[in-house]
Amino acid sequence: MKITSWFLIPFMLFHLPATVTATVRRLHDINRSGWWVLLAVFHIKIKTGIISLSIGLMILCIMLCFEGSLSSNKFGKVPEI
């Protein structure tokens, strides 16, 4: 393990709760359960040259780009801006 990895681990652990919370809130905005966040840890990796892609993470990123609900859904009402 490289020395830079030892510096990144505390950084990632510090930001993990905020990242998961924001992702779950966004999933609720598009009327999806927060359990979909587990797609980020579902790893079927496709290695193409130097790039390694996680299928679950790609699906989650695409889902997060969907438009949010325009009216109330089962997770609550639309927040006011």
C-alpha cells in the first residue's frame, strides 16, 4: 500500500457519512429507496486498459441524474427553495 493511501483513508472515512446521507436524500427526491445506495458497493468490474469501471456505481450515478419528483412522494413533500 502506498504512503498516499494512508492519507486518503481518514479523508474518505470522514466524508463517507455525508456522502451517503446526500445520496439517500437525492434517491428519496426521485422516489427511490435509500437502499439503492448499496449499488455503489456492488462491484462487477470491467477492465478496459487502465480504466476499471464498477457497474453498480455507474447505475447509481445515472439514477442520480434523473429529474426529481414534482409533487409529494412517499418520502415527503417537495422542499421549498
